[in-house]
Amino acid sequence: MTLFPKSMITNMTMTEASEIHPLFEGAPTSTSFKKLRKRIIRQTREAVEQYGMIERGAKWLVCVSGGKDSYTLLAALAELQWRGLLPVEILACNLDQGQPGFPSTVLPEFLERMKIPHRIEYKDTYSVVIDKIPDTKTFCSLCSRLRRGNLYRVAREEGCSAIVLGHHRDDILETFMMSFIHGGKLATMPPKLVNDEGDLFVYRPLAHVAEEDCAKFAAAMNYPVIPCNLCGSQDGLQRQQVKQMLNEWEKNSPGRRQVMFKALTNANPSHLLDFSLFDFAGLQRRTFKP
């Protein structure tokens, strides 16, 4: 069943309205930006619908790091909610992980100005990561686990049914390639999953949105992007290597990323080798009597 009738999308989401959410005040009026904005909203709506993310009356903890992706996520969800197409309560949350030099006032001031309900949570996971991980190793895995654990805790305290992350199409592709090349399995970040404890959903509504579009959107809106200097300061990360490889493929064959992403939605277990997904041993041929 379609959650968002096409007539509503045409009349509300895809047209200019007399009122706009504060997140879009001062938005460029160029045709190219309007197309970009509509594409991001449409792709977000499609992911929310296709993967069954809506529980009417639910409360979502929308994780905002201050990066271009989380700003784009927040804007897209606010747009859908503003148009009456996302019947959930949104609580933005930033986890201040105690990184030296982190501009702790930027996000609270931004969220206040944009009239977004929010919670700023301070937890010094930075010191833990620095203490536990040698300089020669990457911080991402432990940092991510600590961050996710704290976000789960905040979600429970706030009565949320889901945490919502800003991972986009390219994050999903890069994770797939890392699992394929380094992990020996076909797996990636799913748009929707249940946490290990079984009490919270994890949603990725930007699953269909290209990273390039997130970057263009955040830059055009002049959002105060905060770079991650913890993991980003390390060289030779596997994800960066995979990203460079995908960039080269895209450069040599434009559209390659989208074709690869489509493949993730079009799996054929009988043409792979995983006997837990397909009963190869029980496969029978037809016999014909002469």
C-alpha cells in the first residue's frame, strides 16, 4: 500500500508553498537547486515508503553530527513532516564526543534557530578511543560502536522507536565493496534494521541519495558543516581506498555507481553460491518420457 498518494506529492511536496520550514529559508531560487531539492525529497520519500519506515505516531531520534549528510537528512525529513507526509515526531540529537576543538555551540545554535526540537548529549568517547586504539590503527570501528551505544541509550530515554542516520547511497556502496573485498561476504548497510537488543529500529532514509547531492545541497544552503577530524586525519583507510576506486570507475563510466546500487536491490540467490539462501542440493531437473 502506498503511504504517500501521488496527488499529495504533486500538490504539496513538489510545488512551492506559501510557507516554508525555517531550514529552507534563504534557499537558492535557481532551477538547478529546485531540481536538486526535489530529487532529494523524492528519493528520501521513496526510501521511507519502500522499506516501511513509518509507524504513525512514532518518535524518531534523528542523529545530527554537523556533517553535510546529517544536515541534508534533517532538512529532507523536516520537509516531509512539514508537508504532512511524515506522521512522526522528530527529535534531533547531537552526541558531542569530546573531540578537542569541537565547536560545541554550532549545532545547538543552529537547531534553535531552525526551530528543531533537539537534545545535545555530551559523552567523552574520544578519550576512550585514543586510549584503546594505537596510532597505527583506524579509530572508526570503536568510535562507531561507542557512539551507537550512547545513541541507543538516548533513544530509550526519550521514548523513541528508532534512531535515524544520514548514511547515503555512496556509504552503502562503499560498505558493500569493503565487505566484498576485505570481509569475504556480500553485505552492506541496510536502509532498515532492528538493533541487537530488538527494541529499536535503525533507519537510513537517504539510502537512495547520492553523496554528491548531499554536498551540493548543504553547500547551497550554507549550513555550518563541522568536519570530523578524528578519523578523517588518518591516512590509508580502507573506506577511502574504496571511495577512490569508485570515483575512478564513475569518472571512466558515468552512472556506474547507480548501476551498482541497483544491483543491490536485484539479488538472485540461485545465481550466487550461498547454499543457505538457495537449496542447490534439492534442485531437480525435469525428465521427459520418450
